[in-house]
Amino acid sequence: RGELRLWVNPNDVIKDLCEQFPHGITDHVIQNDMPHLEPQQRATAINKLLSVGQLELLRNSSGLLYRLKDSQGSSKMKGSDNQEKLVYQIIEDAGNKGIWSRDIRFKSNLPLTEINKILKNLESKKLIKAVKSVAASKKKVYMLYNVQPDRSVTGGAWYSDQDFESEFVEVLNQQCFKFLQSKAEVARDGKHSPMVQRNSSFATSHEVWKYISELGISKVELSMEDIETILNTLIYDGKAEMTVIAAKEGAVGSVDGQMKLYRGVNAIATATGLVKTPCGLCPVFDDCSDGGEISPSTCIYLSEWLDF
């Protein structure tokens, strides 16, 4: 089949593949279907279709996807007046981050009453939709009906109905740390040199993502980016560390020829009670004595701390 494809316009082949897989295709699918097409030729064909608006570029946990642009919107806009087409175009240009009605008004120079009427009409035709932003609960942004909102709008996996799922995040935090700890324990139990033990204690974000996915503790599909967000919280808490290494292009978990590795570390020891008091940090601690010029009974910092 690949040999036959040599005599066919690659643009047409890619569009045919997208029609067969309406949810999108990866570059690997195109490569398998046209193995004799040079990477540069394949990239040129894809970029051409993207530039003329026949393809759209999406991203999921597996990487980049190419999908035919929905022509339904264009057909439904036939018969609409210029003002409605203008508003639709402004919303389309906003992409998956959406746009506020006030910004639509600014870009279109239309009265707010007219914009509200147009928005209501476009919503009734299922051409656009209103999405509440986690950044402002009372603020709605508008985007095309078939567009998946950006995580900056919805809050991603950490939000449900505008509410931050703190318990869910905590469970993921604990499970990710548990996995890194077990990886480190296995490395320590191995009879290897200290350097080999250290290197084998690292885990890729893909390994952690796979572990969490197999646990089945999440009701929503988590991406590697979501897991890396959780791993970053472990770094901030002093429970993990990260390093970046060079990786082969196309290797699982690599991005732009680099791969992030994580390992669990022993948390910093909890400070004693004395250090948490003003006395533990006082620069004149050695000169302080009961009844002296510097005394606990006259110390304003100690009094404020006790009142607190």
C-alpha cells in the first residue's frame, strides 16, 4: 500500500486518513500509511493543510493529533449577517481559551445588547458555548461548540464544578511519593555501587503516570502533564528531586529530546520546638537573662508570640 501512495498527493492521503479516524491521527499513523514519504515531505504536506485551515492541531496524553477541521460551522453560518459572522470569527480566533463578552465588544465595536443577542443565537445553533472560568467563577468565556477548553479555563483534573479537589490532589501526592519511595528502596536493596544505586532510583514521569493510571484512583483521565504537576509539589515539599537527561527523539516520556527523571528523597528533619519560638532565632540570646537588661519578662517579641 505504501508503494501505491507514492503516486498520490500526500495531502489527499492525510485527509483520507483523517476521515477514517475522525477523532484525529498521529504522525505515526501517517508515517505507517506512507512509509516511503520523506519526513520533510510529510511535514510540508501537514503544514500546508494546517495553513489553509483544513486541519487542526490537537494535543492529548499521547502527543500531537491532526484532525479535519469541522466544516459544520461554516455551513451553519450561511445566511447569517456580517455582524454574526464577525462575532463567530472573533470567538473562533480565541481558540480553546475562549473570550469574554467585553473583549468581543472591544474587537467588534458592536453594542453590548447586539452582542448578547448574537451570542444567544449562536448558542442556540450549537455553534458556540459558554464556559465558566475557574479564574473567576462569575466570568463566562465563549468558544466554539466542539472545542475542548484549555486547562487554564477549567482548572484541569484538579477542579470539579469550579471547586478545587484538594483531597484528590492529596491522594495523588501520597501515591506518587509512595511509588518513588518503592523505586528508591529497590535500588538500595540491589548490590550495586552507590552511583548505580542512585541512577536506578530515578523514575520517569511516564512510569509514574502509568502506575497512577493502573491504580484506577482517578475518575478523569490524567495526562503526563498532570502527573508532573503533582511531582513538582513533592519537589517543593522536599520529598523529591528532579533531573533532566538527553533522550532519543520519540522515546516514551521524552519532549524535545529531553526526559525528566524523579527520585524520592528523605524529607528535611522537622525543626525542634525551641527553633520555632522567638528565642530560637534571637541574635542576643546569649545576653538574655532573667532580671537583666535583656530579659524574657520584658521581651516584646516573646509577648507577641505568646499572645498569638
